Amino acid sequence: MFDDELNGEVPVAGSRLNPSRTAIITGAAGGLGREYSRILAHKGWNLAVVDIDPSGLDETCDIVRAAGGQAEPHQLDVTDAERWQTLLATLRQEWPKLDLLINSAGVSYSGAFETMDLSDWRRVLSVNLDGTMLGCHTMVPWLIENPDSGQIINTASFAAFAQSPYMAAYNVSKSAVVALSESLYTELTPRVYVTVVCPWFFRSGLLEKGRADVEWLARLADHLVEISPITAADVAQDAIRAMEKRKLHALVTRRAWRMWRIKRCAPKAFLGLVRRQFAGLRKKFEDQSVAGKPTAPRQSEN
């Protein structure tokens, strides 16, 4: 699925994943984080899987071990700087080096900006941005020590470029993750290589553990996920392939790459198109009833 030519880079010599390597994966209790774990397990990696959901972590560890990898669960809230330091100290005692950090924990939120509770804004920015930053800030010194160059995969979203209405908090958080990743790329390369993955809607558990203040928004999001041909396994595979080739951006599909280029060349026209398309979708979905109530935002996989 991934277009190797679009990012303008070539495979790195010797970039095939070493089966003895180590990785930390956040948001690993399900969805995208679990798929990262599954793929690396098949390659024989030693994993520290991280999430706030202990039962989900245990399930992921079982999957990893069945696939031939090694995994230990670490219950951690990615917004807690002290817990990150504890994790670092624990793993330094167990591993000789760290090869890869995958920041995949995140929460979703959608709602009208003018009526949004500020606690929702702070929660989304705290988990999606601060959680990613804390992971990088804690582990980068250890990654720099790696003689083969450590690597980072940060999970953003195509929302960072599309800026869809009623998703201001989420859009801002993911745009900031892209900016953080690009900043680290310019600062750390070649000591540490950074990849940021920016998928559009794909089938995962994110919406089930997110929040939508308006019922038609929840229904629309569910619809976009249901019709998406992309799975969490697709996103994880493309991100890992991009990481192997030391690419900065992984947008997953050719269509996403085309839309990204249009946004760069004609931003106002692109955003106008987004606004018009969303207006049509709103008219379609706000007349349809939604069963159930939205849930409060919780930390989960992207």
C-alpha cells in the first residue's frame, strides 16, 4: 500500500529489522498499538508494551509471545512524567540498549468549538501531544546512545492537514505531533531517526473510547471508519516500512499523499473544499438518529 517513491527517499542499506532489537510501544492494549506489537513480534523483537489498560496489555503480551516475540506489560499514563522516568530506569536495568520508541497512545474528541468544555481541550492536548513529547523527551537520551542509531515512530493523523470542522482540539494536537516530529528530525538526525505516521480514518478502537458532543458527529465518524478500506494492521505495516527506510512522513495511501500536496500548493482552496464537503456530510447525518450516549475521552490507541 505504501508508495516508496512519493517521499523522495530510498531504502537504507542494512535497514532490515534486527530480530534482537528492543522497542517501547504506547497505546498497546489494542488497535494500532497492538498491531505494531504483533508485527514486531513476528520479527522477534523484545517489547515493552505500555497502556493504562492492564487487561488489554495482558492480551497483547499473549499475542506477542504466540507470534514468537517477547513482551512485558507496563501500566502507565503517558501524561505522567514521573512514570516515564520509572519506566526508563526499569528498562535500563533489563535491556542493553533501546532501538525504537513508538508513541501510539491517544484520544479523540469532536464537538463545536464554541461550546466545547475546556477540560476536553486539555485532555486531548495532554494525551496526544504531551504524552508523545514526554515519551520522546524521556527516551531520546537513551536512543542517542544506540551505536546503530535509535528510531522513533510518532502517531499523528491526516487530521493534522485536513483540519476538519468540529475537530479543533484533535486537529491541533495532531498538527503539533507533526511539528514535534519534524523538529526532532532536524535536530536529531542521524543520531536518532524520526518517522511520523498520518493516517486518515481507519478501523481501530479509537472512536469507541473517544467522545463526540454531538450525536450526528459520532454517527459520521462511525460511518467513515466503517467504509474505510484501511485497517490498523495496514497503518502499522506502512509505518514500520517507512521507519525501516528512515522516511520522515508516512501518509499510508496514495490519495493522502495527493491531498497533502494539494494542501501545500493551494491551502485556502483545499480548506474550502473540506468545508463544503463537510457541510454536505453534516446535512446527511444530523437528521439521522444515534443510539447510545457518547463516552468520556480515555487514553487509547490512535
